[in-house]
Amino acid sequence: MLWQILISMFCAILGTCGAGEGCRAVEHGGERFTVCSYDTAKTRLAVHLEDGAGQPYGILRRLEESLPVPPLMVMNGGMYHSDLGAVGLHVEQGRETKAISTKGGWGNFHLLPNGVFWLDGDTVGVSETKAFVKAKRKVDFATQSGPMLVIDGKLHPRFLKNSDSRKIRNGVGVSADGAVVHFAISRGAVTFWQFGQLFRENLKTPNALFLDGSVSGVRAPGVRQESWRSLGPMISVMPR
């Protein structure tokens, strides 16, 4: 496909994408996904919400255009309120702008256990919320969302194989050795069970986190799957 050729050319020019890196089409369980995988030693990841004027970026293109060099990828990065503010923990450059949420409630965010995608120096991780709190880790960037898709190698206990709740979904997982971070977005509507199986069986991530559904979007070289709604937290991947 044309977009796969463009990605290969882009990675060759930057020298940051090795074998299996960048975005690719993946089919798993009869469903199609776009998976973007990056070597954590060759890339810099960050979480974003507001621009320099204190206004939410709102759309991925605005974030993309604000970055100092073209990013390898930008993606929506967690659940948010109507004012686009983060529902749960939000940390940028070591500054916590929203505290972690450990309370119950309704909606996907509170389909416990939920979790945190975090960056601490060169270390990238996905942790279940209680485990993250217990670790007392001071992080540079973090976003909280829910539910967890995979927890210590097992699917979230509330996921149903025959569920009729199908939406476009996106999420993130990290390899067991922490060397590779995988971002995925479904090309069509899928269940939580199907999406979790992608991370568990195909990407082999011991822990993975659902970022959002319906509003999910991604921009990468040759890849455009845009959300039609304004977005809150976002994640960027930049070459080192």
C-alpha cells in the first residue's frame, strides 16, 4: 500500500525506525487494526493537553503543527470532560495538572481496574492504577484512562467474548522488556474483548491500556484516521 511505502521512506530518512517499527496494518481475529510500534530508546514520547496559551489543542493536527520537528505519530491519549480537561491523572514535564482518580463511577473509565500510561526518563510503562499509586513513582508524563485491556498477561475480567458493544477503539501497551511501545487503533468497530486480544495475543504486551473509543484518531506518516470531535489529552512520538 502507498502509505506503507511512505512510512518506510520516512523512517529510512530519519534513521529512527528499525524492523517492525512505525505504523502497519494488522489483522487479528478477523478484525483490522493500525498498529504503530516504536523503540523506546530511539524515540521521545510525551503527553499533551494545552498549547502555550493554555488552550486545549483540540485536534491532532494542531498538536502536530506545534511540535519542533515532524512527529512520528500523534494520537488521542485518554478520556476527558466536555471542557476537554483530563478525567484522571495528567502529568506533563513532571507537573501534575490533574490528580489520579481512584474512585468508582460509571462509564469505561470506571470499568475497574483502570490504569496509567507513564514515562519516567527513558522508561515507558503501563500500570494498573492501584499498582501505580503503590509504587509512588515520580513521572515526567502520564495519562490515566480505563479500562485496562491486559493485566499481567490476562484480559480484563469484565470483558465478554460475545459482547454487542462495538466501537472504534485505541490503546497502548509496552513489551515485557520495556523496549517497544505499541499504539493501536481499530479500523472498524470492535469489542473490548477483541481489542484486548490484539494486545495479549498478537503484540504480546503483559499490560495494555484502553485510551478511548468512538473519538479515537491517529496521524502518522501516510496514516490519517481522524476524529470528528474535539479531543482532550494527546500523545506524541518524536525521533530522538
